[in-house]
Amino acid sequence: MKLLNYLLYLNSIFKIFSQNTCDDCIQNLKMGLTDNCDSDCSNEITHTSDCLDYTRCLYDYNLHKIENICVCQKTSCIYDHVCPNVEVLEFDNKLDGYTTFEISLEVKNINSNIYAIYGDNEDHMIIPEAYQTSNNIGSNIGGVNQLLLNYFPNSEFDSWLTIGVTDGNNLGTINTIGIDFSNWTLDNGLNINNGAIFLNDPFTQTSHKKYIIAHLTLRNNKQHIMKVNVNGHLNDNINENINLNQANDNSFREKNIIFDIPYVYDTPI
């Protein structure tokens, strides 16, 4: 209750200096007090400095920031059910010689989900060698808890895999089998031929579009390769109770999805 009152107090402070209802809503969005500003910001001019805060795109479009200009680009790829994406993450801190990437898949059908990424004997899942936070501060799946980030800022560079969950997997939404993460280091990647990251409830929608599946901090001046296979459900009844026989009929499988990770050239000091 004290936390809620504090957030409401902060909200009242922001409103004193706000320019319009759109700015108010964006501040509330950042504080977690609302989850949608479409009506408040429709045809409104906002005074926030970052266009990512107020630019909205249609479902089939992705939002990208290019030289301080926000652009909506249509999702397009060669795969039937999902599209791979790679974005560079910028942090206030800097880890010299490395770049952090957010690896994600976007489902083409709003009623579908992703419930597993995996590798098998025929089609391996390949994860590049990546930076791991020392002293077991980081995580292997599900991201890093925000409280941990507050005490160990360098854990934001930790590398991990997931399916849409990025808060440290506090609720145990995702799990893993058959992957030896002890072999995943700066000098050794993962070549998985019998393992997976998966949702404990395969009918869960952790997103309606973009599923983050990896957070990777990779060495510059080196080419990196990532390849995954994906299982998901593709039906209008994904949020309803359906039996296992129906689940088989409404699932999809996409194999050998390749991520185009940019080569980052970094001049040695």
C-alpha cells in the first residue's frame, strides 16, 4: 500500500509539470500505472524527448529508431509463422569490446504463441559463445531479476535464453531440459542436439507479438551464428481449455531459423 501511495504521489508531481494528457499517460505507462495510451495520445502533440515513448505502430509493423527518428516497418521474412529480429541494446554502462543484442521472434498470427525453442538430432540449436556474469550473479534462463540489477549493474550484460520472460522467471513460467549451461562461456557456444527451453504451460501467451528468446553480450570483431527451432500453437482457441489431441492439430513447427547478428567492428585501443 505504501508503494502504491508513493507511485500516486510521484504521478501527482509529474502532472504538475505535464504539457497534456498524452504526456501524463506516457509517464503513467513508464511507472506501470497504465498499459495503454492510444486514446490519450491520438492526434496529440507530446513533449517527451524520445519518440520511442509515444510512437505506436500497427500490428504488422515494427518500431525502429534510426538516427533519432522513429520508423514503422512492416514485418516480412521467409518463414511461415515467425520472423527473427536482432536489435542492439544500449546501456548507460559500457562493457569495452562487447555489444549486447536482444534476439526475438515475432509471430505472424496474433492468435498464435511460442512455447518451445529447441535442438534435436536432425536440426541442432546453435547459441554463440557469450559473456557470462561471474560469481553466479547472472541467469541462464528468464532474464535477471531487477533487484539483482540494482546491486550488481554489470549483470545487465549477462547472457541468457528465454521465451518472452525477462524479469528473472520469478513465477517459474519457463523451464529447460537437456542443456548444459556450464559449457556456455566466452570461448564456447552451445550446440544443442537434444534440449529445449519451454513454457511450463504450452498454451500461455507471454506476448501477443514479440517473443524475446535471448539476451546475448557478444565479442566485437567476430562473426556470431545463432540458429533455433520453434514450436508454437496456431489457433483461435489458444486461451481456452483444449485437450491434447486438439493441441496436436493446432500446433506449428518452424525449423532452422537463422538470426542475422551484425558484425560489430571495434577498433582496438
